[in-house]
Amino acid sequence: MSVQKMILDVDTGIDDAMAIAYAVADPEVELIGILSSFGNIEADRAAQNALKILHLVGANDVPVFIGHQNPLDHNYQRIDVNSQIHGENGIGEVELPTPTQPVATQDGVDFLLTAAQEYGDQLTVVATGPMTNLASAWEQDPATMKKIGNITIMGGALTVPGNVTPVAEANVEQDPVAANQLFTSDLNVTMVGLDVTLRTLLTKDETSQWRTTEAGSKMADIVDFYIDVYADLYPELGGCSLHDPLAVGVAIDSSFVTTIDMNMMVTTEHDAYYARTIGDKARLNDPNPNVKVAVAVDKDRYLQVFMNHFKQLFN
């Protein structure tokens, strides 16, 4: 079995916490570092949350780096809905021990480029927050970024409405300029967006199965907060979406989803279509599209693997 070297680029809210746990549990992954971003919460608090989750799942040796703290073209400001969905502390108002491991001093984007240089096509990068760190690394050193074997993002919405505006998904909306730079680069990217994550759901029937250990109960408390918010905001779904952990799952096993090959762009004008992810009309006839867009998901098989991973962690 070949093991992927993986970096997670997170804005550690609740679904990012599940993504971290999934990566730690998967036997095909060596998690070599976590890179924090703004989004669900500020980048520095996202880094602290990542360290807390790593401690919870017994992975204290994984270093955490802070990346960009603001979008490329404006200053970050946390919006009220993020506090509502993820809690003021980003992890469902659950108190976890203060991590003993400090945040790494190296700049997060520098760490990403160093890892890309070292591991090349053995490296997988999964971004579950805004794409600012990836776009910045691309701007600094495109040749090194092209060495990365697998770039998978959780973001965007092609066939369904957005979740912050009728057209915009949250991670893209936080920094549309960065997302557009990533999509219109010649990096090969897999987009795991709302098209598939809204179909991949978790309920308290599943989280209750983790409550056999103290750590499992803490994770269940965190995710149950998310499930309760979804019940209020999106009662039609019947559970909480596994946005970020699905992206990690797809990065490891692409057969979880069906994709279409497209050249994508993001609308960056400040109008009704701001932050929309859409096909790039200027590159419709390009014979080598660079984005694989997930449009269907084997949700039952994915949920089975997800639950197996979490039972392994928390039993």
C-alpha cells in the first residue's frame, strides 16, 4: 500500500475538525503538516483549534503552520453566520485542553512550497478553507506547485445554489480572487463542492457511536452542535453535511465521486454573481481542462468508510 504525504489547509471549524480526524485515521495517509487560514475563524485561532484536534486524536507530532490571515484583496472579517454554525470558538463551544505543542514558526506558504519541492508527486494537498494559501504559493513559485501530485479543494458550487448567497459557496466567497487564480492556473485541481457535500450527511445516530471514550464523546459533542445548527438552518437535509472530510476522502480515493473535466473560473466583480464558480467561456475549447468537478457521490460507501475511521479513532 502506497502512503500519501498529505498537507491539510484548514480554517478549523467543525467540518475541518472532522477532516483532520479522517486524515489521521486513514492508513493510506501520512499527515505531514497542517496549514491554517482565515474563514470559519481567524487564522491564528484556526491553528490553535487544529492543534487541539490533533491532540484529541493522538497526533501531537503533526506540525501546524499559520498561512495567510487575510484574503488577497481585502481584510478578513468574521461573519456572524460562522459563529452561529461553528460556535464562537470554532469547534462547537466545546472546551478542549490547551495544546502543549506550539504553532510552528515557519510561514505556512513557505512550508507548503518546501514540502512540494521535497515530495513532488507523492504530495497531496487538501484545502478546506479559502484558497488564499494555494494561490499565494502559485504566485511565488508556479514550477514547484506544479510538482504536487494531488490538489483537492472543498469549495464551489456548479450545479446547486451557494450557501452564503444564491451563487456563492463560503470558501470561495471568502477570497474569490484567490479561487479564480487557482482555477485559471494550469494546476490540476479536483473541486469537491456543494454539488456532492450537501448529499453526504451525518446524524446523531452516527455520532452516538463514538461515545465509548472520552475523546470520542468530545468529538461527538463538537459535531452534535453542528447537527443541531443544520436542523435549524437546513431542516430539509436531515443531517449535517460532511463538507471537508469528504474532500479528504476524495483526495485519497477518487472513486467516491463522479467528476466532469472543465476549465473553471470565479466571478470576482462585486455584483449579484460575486464568487460564483462557473465554466470559463474563454477556455471552452481548451483540449486539456485542469479542473475535475465532482458532481455525484457514492454517499453510502463514503459514510461507511468515514464511520470505520472514526470508530478506529474513538474505540
